[in-house]
Amino acid sequence: MYDVGITLSDCSWERHHHAFTLACSFLALNRSVLIFAGGRSVLTLSEKMEGLDGALSDDLLKARQIPSLRELRDAIISLGGAFMACETGMKMAGLSSDDLMAGIRVRGMVSFLTEVGSHPIMTL
């Protein structure tokens, strides 16, 4: 069971960046995190990571010394966090499991809720 659940509900780059920063912070405090990407937010779990609204360029972020969304996503995995992609969201975004980065589980909301149990859930 995870200490914290975070759900993503749209394809806003800024919300995803904030959620990933939050997840990294929880993980740095030794709190386990499961992120559930619902709807078109599953785009953030694809290898290409394309189609997110309002994305800032990696060059701009680097110049401002801010980690990119991809760097944060990789940090979550290296710190022991986990991701789930919504089955329905995959259909909405026109993605298959082959489009996702390695290790992403495709499940429904019930699976997410079961794995988080009675621990806090944040929706961003």
C-alpha cells in the first residue's frame, strides 16, 4: 500500500510538473507515492511525452535551473515511486501500452484506490 496517491486529470504540463515535484518531495521524505494518470493525462507517461498543454521547453527550464518534466518523472521512478495509466484514458488519448514508458501499469480507478487504501489522495 502507498502512503500517498496523486491523480492527474488533464493534459496540463504545469499541473503535471507540480504533481511530479510534489511526488519527489514526498519520496524524499520516505513516503511512498502512486500517481494515477486519468483521461488524457496519460500522455505524460508516454515515451514521447507529447501533447501536453502549455509545455515549457527543456532549454528554458535548464536556463532557469528547473528540472524538466521528464527529469522529474525519471526521479520519481529512481526514488521508488510508481505510476498507473488509466485504461479509459489510454483510449481517450489514442495510446496503446506500447506507447508508454517501461514499467507503467495500465489499470482502472478501482485498482488505484485499492492500492492507496485509506491514505491521502490528491487530485491535480
